[in-house]
Amino acid sequence: MNRRTFIRSIACATTLSSAGGAAALGSFFDSRTPPRVAITMDDFMLGDAPKLSVEERNRRVLGALARHSDLKAALFVAGKHSDNELGRRLLRAWNDRGHTIANHSYSHHYYNSKQVSFQMFSEDVLRGEAVIRDLPRFRKLFRFPYLKEGNTAEKRDAMRAFLKKHGYRNGHVTIDASDWYVDGRLRKRLEKSPDADLSPYRDYYLNHIRERATYYDDLSRKVLGRSVKHTLLVHFNLLNALFLDDLLTMFERQGWKLINSDEAFEDPVFSSAPNILPAGESLVWALAKQAGKFDSLLRYPGEDGEYEKEKMDRLGL
């Protein structure tokens, strides 16, 4: 074991069960390190969208990643969308290019709902695994739909035990955002005006992600004493088929380092299990909530379309 590995093992083993311990991690990392971010993409919805077919959306997203030093993302698959021949064919394209394929459940249930029991949700996780487990790049990372990990201690802890029993790690998000909401507004515009100028949506999207990335990185430095290897949540949608290349270029120009998702998930912070209720949100948000010192910097939910609606209305988007 080399010195770097030894230090990381100590950090992972002795911190993260409490925010105080998490902050101690900062001493192991150089605060001058530029912020780093990996792309993680959720859902893999294959339905119709204006302008681009699903095959073209897939090609564009994969092409954008390839153009930036052959960047490797993690794709969190909701099985109901790709449990068909088209879905399997498109997933193989991700697999063959070396991207991580991970589990996002089958039905995309909202685990915090009173109508969704642990039994129902855990069975759905295994059903989702069945769709993707034969792909060589499948990894046992699980991401909760909507980043909601349980509205009671019983549900939260039951899922944590279930994931551990089945060899899963939580595929946490550190930078959350509302690209799905911007995508919905863009689609509505195209349905009304197929030839609409989309550059204002691109500009809004890039500004939104830049602002949220800056927020979560700053929060990471406050809570943990360092910038974590971030995982950005975006979705497989028309917005990213059109503008993912621009998004990656923006990060580079802003001084961020793009990293592969496998590297990001090696960060010791991802072994943490924040003791909060309701459980979930960005991992950085959850650690800040657990600390009890940063409530003035937090909103609940961490991200939602309601925060973007007035701004987009004002801009006529």
C-alpha cells in the first residue's frame, strides 16, 4: 500500500459518520486543487422529443463526452425505459465506449412516499438490475430516484442494509441541479415554435449549472474543508443532447477539471451515510444538514423547478 492509498484509507475509515469527522478530511487534501467534476446521467428515457430522434440524442451525448478527452460518465438506468430491444441496443453503445452502467431502479418510484414501502422499492431495485446486469460495464452503484432516500429512519436504514447486502454502493450526487426543468420548458417552446432560437435556453442552462456547481463546491469546502471530487447530476434528455458539449467546455473554461466517474466515486466522501431525515438530496447538502451549522445556506428541497420558474418566466423562456 503506497502513502496516498494509506492516507485515503485512514480518511475513509475514521471520518464521515459525523460532520465534525468529515471536516477533518480537509487536512489530507490540498485546498489549492482545482475543482473536479464527473458527469453522471440519470433515467435514460427513450421517448419522443422535438427536433432529435432518440438515436440522434444518444449519438450526440456520447459524441460530446468523446470530444472532451474521451470522458467516461456514469449512466444510471431506470429499467422501465430501456427494457426493450431499442433500449438494449443504445445501452450497448454506452457500454462499448467504456461508460459505467448503473442502477436507478426499474419503475423510478418516489421512495419518500407513504405509498411506497421498503418491500416494494427494494424489489424494484432488483428488477432494475435484471435489465442491465449482463452488460460488462455494469457496476453496483445505485442512485435513488429524485435523490429521496427515505422519509423515516426505518425506511432509510432498511435500504442502506439492503444495498450493502446486495453489494451496492450509493451513487451519490454532489452537484444537484434542475436541468430536467429547463429541458421541459425548452421542449414546450419547440412544440409551439419548431424553429425557435434555442441559444437563450443554452445560456440559461450553462449559467444555472455554473451557479449550482459553484454553490455546492463552496459548501463542500465549508463543511469538509476541501473540494470533493464532484458528481454532477444531469439527465438523458434533449437539452443535454443539444448542449452537453457546451456544458463541458464551460467547466473547462471556468478552471474545473473533468474527471471520469470511476475516479470521482473513489473519493472517501462517498462512503458517508448522513444521519438526517428526510434522507437524501446532494451528499454535500446532507452532510451540511447533519452538521447543524449551515442551515442558513440550505433550502429544501435542495433543487426543484420552483426555484427556476420565476427566473425563466421573467426571461420569456
